[in-house]
Amino acid sequence: MPVTAGEIEQAIREAIPITHVEVEDNSSGCGEKYAVLIVSKEFEGKTTLARHRMVNQLLKSQIAQIHAFTQKTLTPQQWEESQKGPKTAA
């Protein structure tokens, strides 16, 4: 039985406090390839590698059932900065 985006999102929400989460099925609906964006204060002070290891651990059972998994992990401040539009010269 394939893993669903909802199952991945629920596991994330239950494991860490989040500000924002997006789970995208990149496998045309078969549940074999997912990309996630997670925004959480839990990532503050951690390297990208430490953040990814944390997510890999909390989604260990789901990741074991899928073919491909990519993640982007941001702090709330990094998320806020990424949402600002490109600056244009006046």
C-alpha cells in the first residue's frame, strides 16, 4: 500500500511543532516520490545536514516505503525571507 501525502504530513505534524508544511507527490499519484518543505523553530541553530537527519528519523517508516524523497527545511525566519518578492530597482 503506497504512502500518501496526508500520512507524511500527519507524521511531521505529530513529531515537531511546525509553522508551515507542504508535501508534494511528484510521482503522478502512485505514492513513490515525495518532496516536502518544512518550516519549524526546531531547525534553529542546526545545520542543513542535522535538519535532514532529524526529518529522516521522524519519517523513517514512510521513507522506507517510497522510492524517492527530497526535503527543504527552513526556520521561520528563513521562510519569511524566502517569501519576500525579488527587490526591484526604483
